[in-house]
Amino acid sequence: MKRKIILICSIFLGLTVAGCKHSGHQGENPNVAVNEADDNSSTDITETKNNTAQILAKPEIPVLCYHGIVNGKKSDYKVTPATFTAQMKILSDSGYHSISPVQLYNYLVYNKSLPKKPVMITFDDSRAEHATVAAPIMEKYGLKGVFFIMTITYDKKNYMTKEQIVRLAKAGHTIGLHTWDHTMVTKYKSAADWQKEIADPKKKLEKIIGRPVDYFAYPNGVFNHNSTVELNKYFKLSFELSTKRDSAKPLQSVRRIIVPECTPQGLLKSMHRNFGKQKS
């Protein structure tokens, strides 16, 4: 199944075929424990929840998706460390505040307030430079990220170690799941597939960081309605890379845009174009 995703610095409003993978969401299950690194506040589950139509009607919050943060051959899935630094700086200088998934969830479901000019900064594929390059740069500018982990990559060359994942969580970043081995959720044929790709990796990742893993990113950004229903059993929010949310399960299909190599101003323009201009 081919889906179209929005590339952040596209001069036109055109769409490009995505190659990143993300998933997951337990968006309508308020009983899932809140990640302590995400937010210190708790939600009273006796509060009235927004219905699906109300969630869909709320203004979308910009969610950025990064992959490689490396020098080398140009790619839509890579930015150089210098470009990443410039992009984080302009977000900070422009008054943006990074938010966590639990803040987004509480905004969508319970109408909780968000800081002015909110943005979520996410990373796919467990790459080592997310911990060694991206996180320190974000922290320099007072920003936090969301790191979606493929658990098959633990301690492998060019990927994060378990210790790096733990350090990110302790530093206040959010750790999410990106499946066991990046297999698209639309390819799961049996309960055994869901156990292998979702349930078991989720438990293992939770054991490593010592807290719940409530958020998921779809491999390749690909999902269907059946997968959103199934993932609702495991996660609060699922993040995709397509232009259209599941109208029945919007919490399971939160929209993101991929950030390629582009100027800081180009990043802001794409955020405004794809999510609307944030209030000052």
C-alpha cells in the first residue's frame, strides 16, 4: 500500500511517497499510565472526553519527523547536523515550545491547554545520532523530543544502545515504539504477528526504561482502519505520515510531516502551510 506524505520543504503543495515507518495509539484509553518524562500533571479520568467529531475539529498541532542527522549524500530522509541545529534554533527563536505526546493527548481528548506555538519533534528508526547529536542540540535550545524505537536494533552498529535509550528517558524525552523490525502493520496476518511486532517489544522496551510506552509510530507511515482498532489496545496515540487521518480513529492516526534538508525559514513555511500558522 503506497501512501503520500508531505515533505517539509516542498516549494509546492505536492505530496511525495513516504518511506518512513510509524504507528500506534491508545488514544481512547485514559487508563494507560502517563509517562513521567512527558508531563508531571495527571488527568482525572472522570472528566468528560471529547468525542471523535470534537477531536477531528480541533486545530492540528505541528508534528515534525526526522530520520538521519548525518553529513553525506542528500536525501529526503536526512539532514546535516548543521541544518538540524539551525532548524532547532529558529524554532526556539520564533517562540515555539516542544510538547510531549501526553500533552497532545490531553489537548485532544480533554481540552487541556498547550503552551503558545506548540510543536512536537519526533525521530524514527532508533539511529545512534538521535542520542549523540540530536538530543544535545535540542536540549541546548530547551527542546525535548519523541524517539520511536525499533527494538530489533538494540546495541547494533549505528543504532542506539539500551543505555542511550534509558538516558533519553531520564533526560525528559519520550520513548515510543516503532515495532520490532519495521514491518508495516498492514502486513500482520495473525495474533502471533501482533505479539511479535507490538506486544512483546512494548513490554521489553517498558522494562528497559522502567515506565509505560504509550505511543507508536507506523512503519512507512502506512496504516488502515483495522490496524488503528488493534493498536488502540496498546497505545494512547499513533503517528503516521499520510495526509488523511482515520475519521473513526483520529487518535490512532496523528499526522506528521517529514523534515528533509532545508533552510530554517523553509521549515517554518512548511509548518505554517501544513498545519496553519501558530498564534504568537
